[in-house]
Amino acid sequence: MDRLTIRESVSDNPPFLTLVLSGELDVVNVGKLSDTVVYELETGRRHLLIDLTGVTWCDAGSLFTLLGMRHAAGHAGGSLTLTAASDCVHEALGLARLAELLPFIDLG
């Protein structure tokens, strides 16, 4: 099993913080992402960008957790936005019918 790694990348447009994920995003690892998002929100980072390009596996439960994190960030006065994703994430979004609820923004 591929561990999930989360790397912080300071965005070119503050106050955004980009979290770059790689590895498997599944029921075993999604807690690590949740903990990271909660920590960042608690420390005042209100606007998070999530880059899922390096994700090698993604399950539907993790996508629903991302949706919950997005709502939590909104209630905290911030945002959680997806910026890019691997093919397996796009496939999981389609299967879970969450593509419209977890949209991507184009940073390019």
C-alpha cells in the first residue's frame, strides 16, 4: 500500500496554501488529510488549494470526506478548492457523482 504524503506549497497568491498530495487517498489515509486541513484552519490558514495530481488511488469515501472538509472550511470563513487531479481521482469523482460538488479551478 502506498502511503499518503502531504506537502505544503506556498501559493503565488496569498492567502492561499496549496497542499500537494501523493500516494493513496483511501479510508486508511484520509484521516491524515483531515488532520492536516483542521490544523491549517485552526492556525489561521483559511484558503486551501488541494493538488491531487500525485494520487495513485482514490475511493469514494475519501471524496465524501473532501466534500465535508470543503464545507467545514466554508463555515470557518475560508475555502477548500481542488486544483488538479490524477486520472484515478477523476474516475472516482465520476463514479461517486461528485464532480459537480467538488469542482476544480484552473490556476494556469
